[in-house]
Amino acid sequence: MATVCAPTTEKLAAMLGPEAFSRFEALSAYLQQAYTPELLWHDGGKEWTYECKFRRGGKTIASLLADASKAGLLVIFGKAERKKVEALRASLSPALLSCYDQAATYHDGKWVLFPLDGTAMLEEYLPLLSVKRKPGGKRPAKSGEKLDFKKAYPDLYLPKRTPSLVTVPPMPFLMVDGTGEPAGECYQEALQILYALAFSIKMRKMTGNIPQGYVDYVVPPLEGLWWSEGGQLNLSDRSSWHWTAMIRQPDFVNKAVFEEAVAEVRRKKPQVPVEKARLEVFEEGLCVQAMHLGPYSTEEITMDAIVRFAAANGYQEDLEKRRHHELYLSDPRRVSPDRLKTVLRVPVKKA
């Protein structure tokens, strides 16, 4: 296949559509972070418009394929790699196993195409990618340097005050649900649960049981999903608010790591109702976002700008099942209200 110039993000997003683009971008981001590969773009042949190969040390780890309204992940497993996949069978989902078992085997390996259609979450592909090559992306440039999600993903955490479109990839979160205003007892309890778990996971490095793939990191900022009955957030009646308080987790955090943290918090802080928390991969998709500078009480000004931007670009709010989203970059205990930074994010769809 012929080498081609990499398409722009805008062109790729328009061709794939929001859902396929979100999954394509999420896997691309993971592959680049985990393997620091060389990216080679090719003509996708008869079935696809583009193929993006992720190569390391002269060998292809995997390819992402793109065409109109669809995306795929292509992995070629050699003989030795197929033995490793067989050892993983019990942990693989039926959807992934079906793709694997139906794939044809050629002289250079078993060519397995996984359609990125939402039948599998991002984390389900990771063991198969590890068969090709164990993750090991860029190391910190200096001793003691930590992964800071705000710096590593500025498009998600540091948008401009002017609204813009963003496709948010799937990410793992610690989550606690509740109702009532942020100053209420229920919400404050949720924060206690989240931070107890978040720091338990972060400090696994101090134990003899360090999770596979662990990297030192800065605990990401608190986030929240907010809604009222019917979906739309009623800003005038805080007592009626429903919410999900949450903190993003690094990719190494899986069910086993979460359960170990839950057990540790129960043992050390039995008064914390940690059973209310869960670990969930949140797939947000297409949104409009902007940075709000100032007190929470003036967020409506930024929200109006977001709604106007969406309408001017052919989009509308999508709040029937999706939620108003806020990311809190400032600590209100230490920062004056006029200097608070909050990312406001609203899910949208084509009008």
C-alpha cells in the first residue's frame, strides 16, 4: 500500500463520525503513550481509506484503520504470539474471541481485524496489544518526574475560554453517585471516598505489590457530572441536583487494583463508606467545552457561550442520557472565587 500524508484531525473526524472517531483517537492515544512508536500512514486499500501503522524497532505493533463511519484495529499475531493469546482466552470477551477465531492465518501470521464499534471497551484490547509488545512508553526526563494529566492532555484539561469542539476518549474513573447541592453532606462524603481511594492507588508504589504498568503520577483533578430530573441541569434549584463525582485514573488501574484499594481503605479507614464507589470506563464522545474563570455562581455566562457556539456550528445539547460535565482545576479553599478555573463541558449532537 502506498504511503500517504496523515489526514488532519478535522478530516478524520468528519470521515469517521463522532463515535468511531472517539474510539480511533482513544486507541491511538494509548498506543502512542504506551509504545512511543513511529507512525506510518498508508492508503487503506479496497476496504479502508487510511491505515495508520504503529511501529517500534522496525516491527509493527498494530494498525488503526479508518473509513466512512467506521474504524478498526488490525493486529497480526505470529506463531509464538498465538500461543500467548491462547493462554489469555479465558480473560477475553466473546466479541474479541469471535474476531480472533474467525481470522485467517497466512504465512506471516494470523490477521485479526477488530471493528471499533463499541462492542469492546478500550481496556479489553490492551492484553492483546501486550502480546505484541509490552507497554513501555517514554520515561520521565528527570528522576522523580511524574505524569501530570493536565500537562499531558492539554486539549482535555486546559481549553481556552472561547468554546471549542472536543472528542473525549474513553478513560477509567473512580465514581460515586449522589443527590443534593455540592455543600451538602452527601457530596462531601463522596469526596472523602474518592480521595481515600485515589491516594491508596497512587501510593501502591510504596508497597511490595506494585501494579503492572505502574507509573508515578499527579492525582488528576476532581470532576463531576451534573443533571436534574429530565436531563437538563436546573441551575436555580441545587437541592434537586443529581451528580456523579469522579477522579480519572491511569490506565494501569484495573478491577484488581481497585479492589485492593477498597480493601486497604476499609482496613485503615473503616468509617469511610467505600462500598459506594466504583471503577468505570467513561466514554464521553463529542462535546463543546470552554474554560470558565470565576466563581461557580457565574458559570451560566460561559454556558450561554457554549450553547451559542454549538448552535452556530450545527450542533445542539445532547442531555437526554448524557450529562453536563465540570472539571475543577482550582482548590476553592486556596484560590479566591474570581480566580477559580473550571472546565465546562457539554455533550452535543448534530442539530
